[in-house]
Amino acid sequence: MNGSDGEGADWPVTLRGVTESVVATLGPNDRWNQAALGLHAPDDDGDPVTAVTWGTTRTRGNFGRRGGGVIQFTTDPREFVDAALDVTETNDPVRDGAAAWVDVDARRIEEGVDEGTEWVRWALTPRSATVRERTVPTINRGFYAVVDATVAASRLDVPAFDTETLLDRLDYFAETVERCGGPAEREAFDRIDDLTGWRDRRNESF
């Protein structure tokens, strides 16, 4: 296991665009809440990595109370689905599927309201980073379809998004996972079905 400790630690992976992660934040019950979090890479060197929380989520509240959390880069799509769509609390911050993680400070830098939903932008500064495993990069469309499906599923019933369009996207992602995914990706997508009931809703719309 490789790691670096202390102020000014670096991110253990190269971030570009928006990188999907799982963040663990310590709640008032001393349990770690696991949630999906998109990491926005800075446009200019020297600027911080940022993330936006939408609404009055546990992540927003815990960032505000604790001033940080643990960012995880997981290789297990099932952990990502649970973090994105379910309330998942653990005794330890780091999940089994995390290939690397970063203990970060979270500082509120901007906030506003978008179509009735409050949002907060946070600057994330690494305090320490650990790499548990390094792998040769592979491309599995099933894994990425699961990630995209969690985004679509999380927007169901949000007024700013068209429900029928989201259900069509979920149907496409389901076909992709069935064709290209492995057992873990199929199990993860079954979890999306259980948590959202999107298939029944789509059938009812026809």
C-alpha cells in the first residue's frame, strides 16, 4: 500500500473534466455516509479541485460540520450505485472496492439556487492520499453505463428534467449492461431497478 501524508498531498490520480467518485463524510451519529460526488478538475494550474452538492444532502451538512471527508475511487459498480441512489452508512470511511482514496479539506467557495434547488460549490484540498492498487486501464462499456444510469436515475421526478427522456436513457443503459457488462455490472444495475422501479414506470408510460 502506497500513501503520502501531510499538508499539500497530491491527488493520487489524474483528474480531467468531471471524475465520478464516492465521498465518505462523518455524520452526527459518528457513521460514515457514502455518496456519489463529481470532482471538477481545475482549468488552471494552482486552482483547486471542486465539487458541487445539490440540495440539503448529508454530504453538504457533513462537509459544513466537519470541514472535509474521504474521496474514494472505487472499482466496484455496486458500491457506486449504493452511494448514488441509496442511503449508505458504514463504520469505516473506505469501502472494499476503493483502489485509492484521499482525505480532503472541504471549503465552501460559492453558493446559489438553480430552478429552486440550493447548491454549494466546495474547494477540495488533499490532506493525505493512499493508493491500494494500480491496474492496467481497461474499457468496459457496462461499467460506464452503470455510472451514467445512476445520474439519470437520480434525476427522476426532478422538475428540471423530462421523466420520459430519463426512462428512455435508462432502458438504453440497461441494454448496454446486459451486452457488455460482467456479473458485477449486472448486479449493480439490478440494484438500480430495485431502488427506483424505473422499469415499471416505463412500462406504464406505454
